[in-house]
Amino acid sequence: MSATGYALNRFLAAAKPSATYKVMDRVAARRASGAAVISLSAGEPDFDTPAHICDAAIAAIRGGHTRYTQVAGLRALREAIAAKFQRENGLDVDWRDTLVCNGGKQVIFNALAATLNEGDEVIVPAPYWVSYPEIVQLCGGKSVIVPCGVESGFKLTANALQAAITPRTRWLILNSPSNPTGTVYSRAELRELAQVLLAHPQVLVLSDDIYEHLIFDGLEFSTLAQVEPRLRERVLTMNGVSKAYAMTGWRIGFGTGPRWLIDAMEKLQGQQTSGASTISQHAALAALTGPQDFIARSREQFQRRRDLVVEQLNAAPGLRCEAPQGAFYAFASCAGLIGKTTKAGTHLGDDEAVVNALLDEAGVATVHGSAFGLGPYIRIAYALDDASLLQACAAIQNFCQVLKA
């Protein structure tokens, strides 16, 4: 029962609030009270949306494009999405095989809500994005969490996948590059997973490629349906404009997959939110069809920031951070801090205590790794300017240096 005495939906009652948004709420509260906080918690680029994309949105408003669109999105945008999948991912996609949603999260929710029945299982490699298990829970499914530690590069192996599959398995969720670790699956690693999946035709795959364009050190991006075309009719490949084009607040995600699944997701969305913002769709169309030089520039900046942050974190006593291959997160082990006491007398019993103390005593907001299914770690989003990153890292180093055993 809720505090008012009314019963909540039992799937909602069992779900947890987003850990990242809880940290963001704490940051907002501390700033409102006058405290200085550097936030390394938000998963969004700090760059402005490119001017030509903003101009397209303004032109859409002035041109009267302010009414509803089809539930699945503007045809011109869906054609641009199909062309993107063909051009960048080698997928033979017709525009009718695409769906435009209100952000990437809705793509995931639509897919799982349209296909899961109570008790169906979804394999979720850990560390995972915090919303995956909660969306599964809200849709009546059961998350099968597969721990993927640093010894496997935070990646799901073929043997681990095989061991996790049961007759109730309905989905596997793959995220590359990964939030929170920045891990990138190679073509060879995806091929090994594909060999397992080919033997289990009941298993669908959600390939979350939202960080596709943020890959470092010249690594190649591959996606599962591209690597193994025989899985094409079982893979939902999702993406969006939020990370690649600094458009998080525009709320446009999209996906492609088998027609039956896209149709089911459209049916659900038609009774839920209907189509995404018309103005945002026009902006997304400009993003996908306009100049692409912003992507390379932002990737270069993020790689440089990665190098800076990893070096600084490894200089902090008790922290250990591997260099991520993509996205804009560093996933640092804080095992060396557990059991110690802060200058203010706070005992660090786990990674959540570390994160809370960093915010309260050092003025730096991060997110605890256990919220992503693997502790003791802290996730640091390096989507800030160099000066702020250096200031935050200096505060973290000082925090670690004065801990007492």
C-alpha cells in the first residue's frame, strides 16, 4: 500500500527509482542551499546542440510544423534513420522497419512491454545501465543478472551467456559502448555471442547502441545484427541523437527490428504517448542528414578528457581505473577505500557510502557502482570542461589522501 492507503501496481511498487536521478536531485538540493558542487553524475554531453540543428527546429516552428505526426514518426525522419542504419551499420533497413520514440528509454520500454509476459526472463549483463532491470520489472519480467567483472573486461562471454539461458529466456540486452564502464564489444566477441544465440531461437536481442559514435583509440564499432545477419529477425537495434549530437533534452530515440516487433511497439506507443515532439523530429532529421563534423570533434574532446581523468583517478590513493574504450564514463574501483574513515568521521562501508561522502565532504557528485550491479566502484561522467574536471579530480585525490585506516 502507498502512504495514502491506495494500492500501487505491484510491478511499479517493486521497482526502484533511478539512482542517477536521485544523485542529481541531491546535487540540486545542495546547490539550492548554497553549496558548491561539481557534478560528475549526469550522463549527457556538456556541448551545445550544433547550430544547424537548432536552426532546423526554429524553422519548423516558424513553418507551422507544430502539430501531431504519425505515431511512428515523420516519414522523412524514418527514411533518414533507415539510411543511417544502411550507411553506418550495414543493415538493410526499409523506413517501415523503423520507429521514432520519445527518447531511447521509450524504445526499450516499448519493446519489453510489447513482448514480455509475467515471469519471462531477460538476461542483463552487469554492470548495466540502471534502468534496464527496472524496465524489465515494470513490464512483468524477471531480470537474470550475469556478473561481468574486470577479469572479462566487464563483458558478457559466450560461456556466461550459455549458462544464463533457460526455456523462459525472452531477451538479452547488450550495450556497447557501455554505460557505466565504457566497454566496447569487438566484432569477434559479438560473433561468439551470436553463435550461442543461433542455438536458442526463442531469445530476442536488444542492442543498445546509443554511444555508437563515442569510441576511442581508433576502435571499430560493430553491432550484432551486422555481425550475424542470421539474427537480423531477432534483433532490435536502438540508437538516438542524444549522445552523438548533444541532444539529450530533445528526447528523440529510434530503433529498427523485425516488422512484427516494430508494429507491436507502434501499437503500444499509439495508446501511450503517440508520436514524439514534431519540432524535435525536425531537429533530429537535420542531425542525421546535415554536417557530421561535430561527431568527430566531440569524440576527440572526450578521448582527451578520458585520458586526463583516468590519469588523475589513478593518482588517488585507493582508486584504480582502467581506461574506458568508449562513451564518457570512467568506472573506478574504490575497493581501496572501503573500511576507512573520512576526515569528518564517516565510515566507508560500501561504494554508496563513498559516493555520499564525496558529495557531502568533497563537493563532488558521482554514482555508486552497486547501482549499476557491480561494486565497489564509482562511475564518473567526464562530460565537463577541463578546468572543472581537474578541480573535481583534485578534490577526489584530497578526499582519498586524508582517509584514516
